[in-house]
Amino acid sequence: MMTSKKYVAYVGIYTQKDPMGIHVYDLDPDSAVLRERSKVKADNVSDVRISSDGQYLYATVDQGLSAYHIDGNGDLEFINTNWIGGMRGHSLCLDSKRRYAFVGGFHDGRVTMMRINADGSVGDIADGIFHQRLGFSSVEKRENPHVTSVVLTPNEKYLCAVDKGIDQVKIYEVDYERGKLKLENIIRCPMNSAPRTMAFGVNGKQAYILTETTNTVMVLDYREDRGAQFDLAQELHLFTKAGNAACADLKLSADGKYLYVSVDARNSVACNAIDDKGRLTWIFTTHISGDYPKELALLPGGDYYLVLNHDSDEIRSFHLNHEKNYGLMKNKPIALSTPNCILIHEIR
């Protein structure tokens, strides 16, 4: 389906080889063709998010959290950077009223709540919590905390902090008036499963947690009227023998019918169907002809997705055929050093 809407893609990268940490591309969603239009200097961008009004982009960088104004063409104008009270952030989310940004720290296991000022700039630290290691098991050593994803519940009352180091998802109640986080619940994943990321279904009634080492999607039922409670409903194992596979990213289609998972080492993307109860069934897997598909982006219309192949320094595009159950590579790969994160944005 042809569209007259204008889209751009923002891609954040590690900057050992290229100091321009955010690359901006014009995007044709009907062909998945990318054309670079601009880039901005930023150090080691791990995640990017856009405010709900579409005016500002925020990025995790070495120095903390950076804010940019988005102009009418999708280009970025730097506003400011503020320290987050810990080491470089790994993941990021925003509340819909543009009051706070929440940052998850992989290197130090910290969850930080940052104020956002009325002019879109990054304000000061409202709250910060360091996750604690669980000590040593009698069988094997436990790792230090590593927060790999932060996501708000659909009603934005709770913040879910996924920690692959301690195999937990900590659920914090968010006090927007006081700028505080309060631990309300903990989802305990299987030991050494390394939960990596989390997403909510389109109807908000299910949460999906992707584990890195066991290559599993955990499906949890969630009801807003039950507070911070999550009930495990399904565990979908993507491989009967995981071997050296390691799941990397998880994305849901806009219509709520499909869930896609990128898999490192296997260098593939698995497509899974979502039924009316939120349960998953594997359909097909596509090999992506690159190394370490670190992140995915589903394009408007649902006919294409983009893959960031981090270790082979490229972006590849794939066309989806759900009638015949396959994904087909399209277009020439876009060369880009160590791409980390991607966000598709409609210019308003």
C-alpha cells in the first residue's frame, strides 16, 4: 500500500570508527529504501527515543542523556546533555507527558529517573537505584547486575527494569509528583536465562520477555486492575537445542498479530504468530546474511523490517510474505559501523 507520509530512521552507533553517533535516513516504507540525509556527533549511542509529541529525540551517550530538537525535515538540533549519576546508559524510555526519561544501565546495574524540562532539555536526576548482585551460588557464580531494558506498563504506572545479570525483572511504581521509584514486585526468570528485553502486546494484556541464553519468549498475562502482578502463561522455546544461539531483540507488529525475534550466532529472525489470547506459535525463520542482528525495526504497513547487523557493520532490509511464510532480502545493504539501535519516526 503506497503512502504519502514522510518517515525518517534514526540509527545510533558505537563511535570508535565514526564520531557521528546518530545517522538520520529518509525512509520509503513501501520499498524499505534508506537514503542518508544527515548525521550528528554523539559518543557511543546505545538507545534513542522520541517524545510523544514528536518534537524531541533523546539518546543515551557516554556523558549521560542527550536531547535534540527534531525539525520539519527530521534533522536533529542538539539541545543539551546531562549526567545520569552512573555509567553510560544502555536502554531508555519516556513517559507520554514528557515529564521523565528512564535509563537502564548495563555496566553498573542502575535505573535512573531523569527530569525533562518544559523546553525539552534534559533536567536533573530525580531518582536512581542500583540493583544488587545476588552473591554466589553453591553451584556456580552469579553475575553482577546488568539492566538491559526499561519499559513502562501501558498505563505508565509502573516501570519494568529487565536485568540479565540477576535474571530478574524489577517492577517499580512511578511517583510522578515526587519523582521517585518504589519497588513493587519482581518477576524471577529461570536461573541463568539472562532476560534481555521486554514488550507489551497491542492490547496491553500480555507482556513478552525475551531471554538471551535460553532463547525463550516468556508470555505473561497482565491486568492493570491487579497492580504490578504478572502471571506466566507460556514459554516458547525458539530452538530445541539452543547451542551457541543468543536472542537479541524482540518486536511486535502494529496490528498485534506477529512477534519477531532476532538471534545472534544463528544470525536469523524468527517470526511468531500471536493468537487472540496473546499466545505464540512459531511460523518461520529468515537468515539475515550478516553478523549479530542486534536490533530490528518493523516498517509502517507491516511489509518490511530492517535489521542492524552490528558485527558486520550494516543495515539490511527484508520483505515479509505472510501468505507463504517467508522473509526475502531486498535492496543493497547500508554500510554503517557497529549499529546499535534504530527508531522509525513519522514527520508531522
